Amino acid sequence: MKAHLQLAELVATCHWIGAKGWAPATGGNMSVREDEIHCLLSASGKDKGSLTVDDFIQVEIASNRAPSGRKPSAETALHTLIYRLFPDAGAVLHTHTVNSTVLSRVEKSDSLVLRGYEMQKSLTGQTTHLDALPIAIFDNDQDIDKLARRIEHFATETPLRYGFLLRGHGLTCWGKDVAQARQHLEGLEFLFECEMNLRLLERT
């Protein structure tokens, strides 16, 4: 019953994401943990603003296999990686916004460091604007399994919190449930927009 309610909430969140234009042209993918063994992941090539519960496919977290034979998102391995790395993660959202995509390209280091923004406190556990908040950036790769291995290796040495950026691709973020994942997405996107505007102003 809990997984059913979370899926309904995820569908509503996908419609909200679609209305904001944060997953254009069928881009992006979203999932929710069903249980310890499975997650429910959006089907490939679907408009996120009009998804229904029938557009989510059960996937085995350990193997990336869809028992039904249906085709889940191309980024399936990134979702299952997050569920394996973070047992408390209950939902994953991957979006393609302008701000996250552009910032991931103009920032040449391996992380985007946010600091000085009051809205950093929209992220769970953040209590002050004074802390530096690094968001890891990984070079994009069409080989998603290879990309997942790189991210997994990084996570063994450096904490991953809230989300990460794929260069020229977008943001992947998560939370303990759909509500928290949505809060992290909205908070990070606000921070990215602030950072974009600040960098533009600093260039003038």
C-alpha cells in the first residue's frame, strides 16, 4: 500500500516537473523504491507531464532487469545504483533543465560548490548558508553501466549527498521519499538559477 501511494505521488510530481519544462521532449526519468528488491521506473520515451501509473516498470535493483520484458529508462543503472548506495533512498528524479545543463558545462572542476545562499537550508541536514555545498559533476557517457561504475567508485571515497550533475546532461537527485526528492529537486534548481544569474552578473 505504501509503495502504491508513493507511486501516485511520483506521478503527480512528474506532472509538476513536466509543467515546469524540466524534462522536455520526453527527457528525464523518475523512480520510486517498491521494496528492498525492486524499484518502479518510468518507461523510456514517455512525456513526463502525462505519465500514468501504468507507465512505470518494475526493475530489479540488483540486476537492472525488468521481469516484464518492458523497456525502462536508458538511465536505469543510475537509479538502481542510488538505491544500492543509499538504503534510505526512496525516490530518484532525473531532469534536464537549462540551468543544471549549462552550469555542468561551464564549471570545469569536478564539483559545483554552492555557498552563501539561504536556500541551501532547503536540503535535508543543511542548517546554515555559511557552509560550502559541493554538488559532484561527472562527465557524461553513453555507456550508462560504465558511468554508473565511475559514480560508484567516486562514492566510495567522497560523500554524495542530495544529487549529482552529468556534464551537459542534467541533474539526478534523490530523497527518502517522493516528497523529499521533490524538495531537493526544487531547492537545487533554485540554487542553480541563482548561481547562473550571479555568474552572468559577474561577467558584465
